[in-house]
Amino acid sequence: MMVNPADPTLSSALADATERALLEAEIRLPPDVLAALRRAAAAERDEIARRELGNILENIAFAEERRVPICQDTGVPVVYLTLPPDIGLSPALFEGVREGVQRATAAIPLRPNVVDPLTRENTGDNTGAGMPAVHVTPGERLTVTVLPKGAGSENVSRIGMLLPSQAKEIPKFVAETMLLAGGKPCPPVILGVGIGGTFDMAAALAKEALLLPVDVMGDFEAELCDAVNALGIGPMGLGGDTTALSVKVKRADCHTASLPVAVNVQCWACRRATVEVKR
């Protein structure tokens, strides 16, 4: 039986799940990201870099202990919904997510980051025109995944429309993106790389790649990560072995005359959490 997506009970449950997911994401790093930071700290050869990684790990521990956000830039909420076959798409679902973001902003609390792009007027609750960004895909369960995205890393992200003959230059494009970014995105970073699709699809793929586990990389992903780490930018841009903790890639088929490539830069605080909606 199809569930009525306009059911106020479902919308309220979605708001609850969104609020809980944001609380989890903002105060506690996922285990795979924390493990990657610990491995980097253990392997780092540069003394200053080791100290910086130690400071990061101490910050993470304090945030969880005191139940406060890991970073003062609590980001803008990027939300991914999975809908099972018995739930149809409706504006009420988006309203539930919006309410959850508003609740979380007041309760955690989160820094109000959402502003009008031209007047810069702040909405005060991290919602607004087109915000929060909500992406919907089919799934077996009704879940909410949040990816709070800070501006320091988002501002140095990059997209390029390469030529099909430039496929072998993708590692150069990825490394160049981080070279231009330097210490601005608070490295060590995690890079989401989107390859293929269309201009907008490549950017979406790059952000979705940040949802993937960082503790496993394929050969191509490892090649990209090695190219970035060879830059020597290091933790907080102060030099060292670890500029990137991981590089994750998502691909889509594209036009025969096109090769879109996007790099979505994420700081060490790769905050994400998934909550199943109880109904």
C-alpha cells in the first residue's frame, strides 16, 4: 500500500530524523574518517604536521565529550533522502527536512550560515530559497543522510570541462585543484571527484563521493591521492606527508565529445550521518 507522503506524522518523523542526523554529524566524526586521521598521525614524519594532527584529534575528542560542534563553521546542510517504493515524492517530505534543519539550528545550536546570495541577508535558521539542498534517490528504506558542508572547502572546489583526449590529465587536474587551494580548506582533506555525466552531474557526483567510506581506495583513487600528497601541503598547509586522507571517485557516462571533471574539496571534518525514519 502506498503511504501518503503528505501525512503529517510522516513529515514530523522526517523532521525528527533530520534533526538527529545533524546532531550526530556535527558532534561526532564517522569511524572511517577518525581512523584515517589516526593513521595519518601515526605515519606522519614531520614534527609540526604531527602536532597539527594531534590538535585535530584532541579537538574531535573534546567535541564528542562536550557534545558541541566539531568546527565553528557548522556548514550548510546537504541532505540525501532514500525513498522506498511505498512512499511517493511530495512537498511535505521537503518540508519535513526543512523543519528538521530549523530545529537542529536552534537545538545544537548551529551557526546560521544561509544568506541571500546578493543582499547577504541571513535567514537565521539555515533554510531559505533552495536550502537545504535535498537529493532524492530510490531505496529499500526511508533514510536521511546529512553532509554539513563548510565554506572553506567548498570555496576551493573546482569543475573543468576537459576534452575527451585529456583523460590521462585527470590526476593533474585533481592535484592542481589542491595546489591552488593550498591551506585554505584546512587539510588534510578528503576529495570527492566526479567524472563524466554533464556539467551539473559531475559536480553532484563529486559531492556524493564524499559519502563513500574513506578507508578503502581503488587503484585510480590511490593514484590521485598520491599525486595530491606529493604536493607536500600538509596538515593546515604547514607542510608534511598528509595533504589528503583519501580521494573518492564517482563516474557517469558522458557525451562522446565531452569529459566533465569536478573536484569537491572536503576538510578533515568530513561530517556525515544517516538516520532511518521511524514510521
